[in-house]
Amino acid sequence: MNEVFLLVTVSAFASLLMVGAIILHRLWRQHSKLKQEVEHLTLQLQGGLKDVAGLCSAAVAVDRRLAANENGVSSLLNALNRQPPEAAQPPVFEEAVQENASQGYEHAIQQIRDGANVDDLVKHCGLTRDEAMLLMRLHGKPRR
């Protein structure tokens, strides 16, 4: 009787070990697949971040060129609109050009750091809503 009980106990234990080994093997395979997927997604994310950084630096370069062009246009307007000293007010168009030259992406980024929201950027910096949202995502405080 003891031998039968021992045989049943050993058989049950061996079965449990076999089931445990099968489960462990499946979990290990799933872990390996997930690890590969995470590595792949990490590489994709790094590539995307490099693309965004490149776009940002290109946007800043374009902004600087636009500001330089606006300054050139402004100086041309100054030369064309020179008036006698009694007319001290500059033309309205010249003021608009000078105002736009001072409000580029760098100004918008500073506004974001000072707590501005998307609507503020659209209203005060002359950005489109999409531009303002992109700048908020790139330079705004991370959400928690």
C-alpha cells in the first residue's frame, strides 16, 4: 500500500514538474519576443526623436533667415520712407514688419517656458494652431 501511494505521489509530482516546465518554457519564449519588440520600438522611437530634432533645428534656421529678410525689408522701407523730421511717425506697414521680425519661433519658445498656452501662441506670436501645438509638445513642460 505504501508503495502504491509512493508511486502515485511521485507520478503526480513528476506531472506537476512537467506542466511547470512547459509553462516556464512558454513564458520564456513570450519574454524573448516581447524583448525583441521593445528593442525594435526603441530604435523606431530614437529615429523619430532624431527626425523631430532635425525639424526643430531646421525651423529655427528658417526663422532666423526670415527675421534677417524682414530686417532687410525693414531697412529698405526706412530708406524709401524717409520723411522730414516733423513727420516723426513711421509708416504702419514698417511697424508691422518690425513687429513680425521680433516674433519668431524663439520668442514663442520663450513664451511657452513662461507658461503660455496654444491660444496665447496663436494670438501673440502669429503662429498657426498646428505650429503652436508642435512647439508646445516639444518645449512645454511634460505632463504627469
